[in-house]
Amino acid sequence: MDAREQLVSWLNDAYSMEKSLEETLERHAKDAEGEPEVHARITRHIDETRSQAETVKGCVESLGGKVSKAKSALSEMMGAAQGMANKPASDTMVKNAISDYAAEHFEIASYRALIEAARALGEEQIALKLTSILHQEEDMARFLEEKLPEAVRGTLSASQR
């Protein structure tokens, strides 16, 4: 596999990751219906995630590749990280926030690596598109970091009633 093929492979992993996270975020938005600000932010991030997947798909195609419909090892890992929040429980909002926060940081690391690879191969337009995605992921991670303490306190308060 040459360097361009490697970049296409990694971009396919990112595409699979975004598609996998879209499904998870939809479940988490439903869980957050009682928290209007959180629900609205997750819903916005679902739209961002769909757009990110399309952007990544365009990057793959611009390099002469095709997006893989098969789940990659990365998307399976993301599914495993998200799995802890799939069971209804009194602490669902905390578990969702933790798994989403971890997923955002995994995405941040992935996009930083992809940006470096694109730049190393002289694909500055791809690097710019991926940088835009990176900023969205960083924004969502910051939001989750700010909301996690509130979710923890709310869950503990509810369990003491």
C-alpha cells in the first residue's frame, strides 16, 4: 500500500467512524429530551456528523477512492466505547456524556493524524476540510466537558431522593 492508498484507508476509517457515531448520537439525543440545551446541542452535532461523513467521503473520492461500507476496526472500537451507555439506567445522561466525550477525543486524535497525513502528501485542500471537522469535534468536546459535572451532580441528587 502506498502513501496515498494509506490516506484513503484512513479516510475510510473516519467515514465509518462518523456513520457509526451518527446512530449513537441519535439514541443519546432521545435520552436527552428532558434536557433542552443538551438535546439541542446533540441534535446539532448529529447534523454536523452527517456533514462530516459527506466531507470525508468527498475527500476519499477526490483521491480516486471509494468509501467502504464495511465497518472498520475504528468504527467497531467506537461502537464498543459507546456501548456502555446503551442500557436504560438512572445514570444514562452521565454514561452518555462520558462515552460521547471519549468518542469526541478519539475523533480529535483521528482528524489530527489525517490532517498531518494530508499535508505530508501535499493535499492541502483535504487538510483544510479536515481542519474544519476537527474544530467541530473540539467544540463538541468542550461542550461535553462543561456539561459532565452538571450531569453527575444531577444524577447524584436524584439518587438521594
